[in-house]
Amino acid sequence: MTHSEPQGGRPQQQASQLFPRGFKASLSLFAARKPEANMARLGAAVQALVALPIIFVSAAGAEAQTTDKPPFWAYTYNPPDFKPPSDDGQPRHVPDSTVSYTVPQTRDRFLAPDWHPGDHPAMPTVVASGRAPDVYACGFCHRASGTGGPENADVAGLPVSYFIRQMQDYRSGKRTTALPDRIPQAWMISVAKAANDDEIKAAAEYFSAIKPKKLVDVVETETVPKPTVAGWFFVTKGDERQPIGMRIIETPADVGRFVNRDARVRFTAYVPPGSVAAGRGLAAKPEIACAGCHGEKLTGTDVVPGIAGRSPTYIFRQLYEYRHGFRAGPESKPMIDVVKPLDEADFLALAAYLATLDR
């Protein structure tokens, strides 16, 4: 979920955390490109400050390696001095829409701005406005069409049974997250615990009925526009560039439209050279064989979600969390078995490759 109010961040990540282990010998071409030591300057040193209670839930039977630190680029935190732009009193508009919203409306957690009503079915109450005080509008964070953003998840087209099961896992603690004080995931867990069964079912059926769209353009590059974090996601400004290292830098093509919660916004995902080919090779390995569960074109089945064309930042986080025991629901074992022998460089490559596929 995107957060549009001032929130604190986490201490700066060390270079070893920003740039995970290199590819195995079979992926030596990709591993040969090592980041420079000064890449540790990516995140400004920040103090941990959160507006919501920290939610610590351990998955029963899971071997969560809580001492490992996930990479900052996949788990971005707002800097401590982050403030959203002030309200200038002018209504907001987006292309190809006759609707307008005020700035306070675009920041209201109990309102899903509906810029393009023709893009989706009629929103149920839980998606459009939620239920105060604890159930935020699903469409506020995930957008009216379920497209979400790099900081959360695209939920359009998810199988109804899968959607409901994930909400149940959030409720029970079988699905948590590596950094539970990070607002997007903390809100998701909180909402799942507060929503009732009818609300969860209504949201599941609504988002399942929306055809998912590929909104990510993958660019392999050795250097990337210098990123900063604003609203729990990356933005890039100016002409300054820096080595990409072992990172994915995913950013909205139009930050203003994204902040205004326009579900049609596209994203650019910068990835290291060679990562797409490396990911393609990994996905086809017999011991991984993504198509065995997610379908021939990786677009999912009636009970398994599609992984093609998704945000690579989101995919990386899920692979990381399976690997470290933060996703331990009853149907998680196949994924846990797949990711157990892999490392973060493998996760990056798989995520980059999957993001290039059509949905």
C-alpha cells in the first residue's frame, strides 16, 4: 500500500545488504558486474520511526531467518524528513478522465479514486470506501483496478480461492513480511485481521474479474538515474546516474499520476545487464520449472496466481520471504522447496525475466 503521509525510515543499509551475493558459476557473466563501494550512499542514514504499532508475528513452524537483512532497494523506506507535497487547493486530473479529485481525497484511506470507471466492474463497498476505522478501502492502496505499485501488489486477476487464502494466512500469521514495521505491509496485515469474511469474499470476486495488464517496461542498464524514495517507492530526477549494481530500480513513468492513484500508470524497471537471460534460464531449469505450477505461459491457473508481467520488485520480495520463512501457509511448500537453494541474485534474475512477459 502506498503511504502518502510523513513516515520515518530505517537506518542506511550497508553495501553488503544493498548488493546481495553474486550469481553462481553458471551465471558468471552477470556476476562479473560488481557494484562500486560507494553505492552504499543510496539511502540516507535514517532513524526507525513508524506511525503504526509494529506487528511481529512468527509463522508457526517457519524457519524465519530474522538476522538476515533484506536489500533496501526491495524494501524501501521513506527518509525521516519525507513530507508529501502540500495541498495547493487545486483539483487533480489525469489523462483520458473527466473526473477530478482534491489532494485530501487522493490521500483518504477510505476512498479509492476512480479515474476510469469503464476499466472495471462496479466496486463493492470494501474496495471503494472500506469500513472505518480499521478496514481501509482496498482500492486506495491497490488502485480501483487492482494494479497496485512496486510498494505493494497487483491484485487484478488473482484467483478467488488464492486471494481468500492469502487473507486467511495474514490473519493467522502464516504470512507475514521480512520487515513488519514497513507501512505498506503493516497496513495489509492490519486490514486482513480487521476485515470480515463477507468483505474479503467481495474483494476477491471483484479483483478476480479484472483482467490483469502488463504495465512494467524492463530496461537492462549498467547505470540508472539516481533514485530517491518518496512514498515508499523510488522516484528518479535529474540527469545524475549511478551504477545499478545488484538492484532493481522500479519507478512510475509519471509520478504525479501515480500519487493521484491512477491505475493506468506504467512503470520502468531498471535491471542489471544479463539478468533477463539469466532469469529465463533459471525459470526453465527442471528443479525450478515455474510453468509446472503457474501455467505454460506463467499467467496462472484457476487456483494458482500468474507471475508473468508482474512488478519485479514485488516478485523479488515474495521469493525472499518464501526463502526466509515469512510465507508459510498451507500451500507454500512447493515454493519454499524451489527457492531454498537459490540466493538473492537468483531472485533478482527471475524477477527481471518474469516482468518482461505478457499477461
